[in-house]
Amino acid sequence: ADSRGSSDYNCELSQKRAQSVVNYLSSKGIDTNRLKAKGYGDTQPVNECVKGVKCPDSKLRENRRVEFRFYLPKK
């Protein structure tokens, strides 16, 4: 989520977005046991657009993202 709105709202919104990605991947056949959704709200921006800093929408948009982490299976 970007820095606009309350932190509570942004956390809830980003969790819903992350869960939507899990739901999509699951609908394409990926086992849900292999997926985990974690929303971080506005706590991990990729740029200087934090609360109190005026930024153009193009910069705010960069913080509305989904990231993937891949792990090798345990042997």
C-alpha cells in the first residue's frame, strides 16, 4: 500500500491484495500449502514516499506492489 490513508487501513488493504494473489495462483493449480500471503501495509516502501512526504502518484504507485519470495524445498 502507499502512504495515503491510515496505517491500519493500509495494512488491511495490503493483506487483502496479497490474499488475492494467493487465490489467483491457487485457481491456476498451485497448491495453497505452498503459498503464504503477508501484507505489510505502508511499512516497507521502496522509495521516499512515506507519511508526511508529498509525492506524485507515479511514485506512490511504486509502493502498491506484490513481491514474491521463493524457497527451495527442504530435503
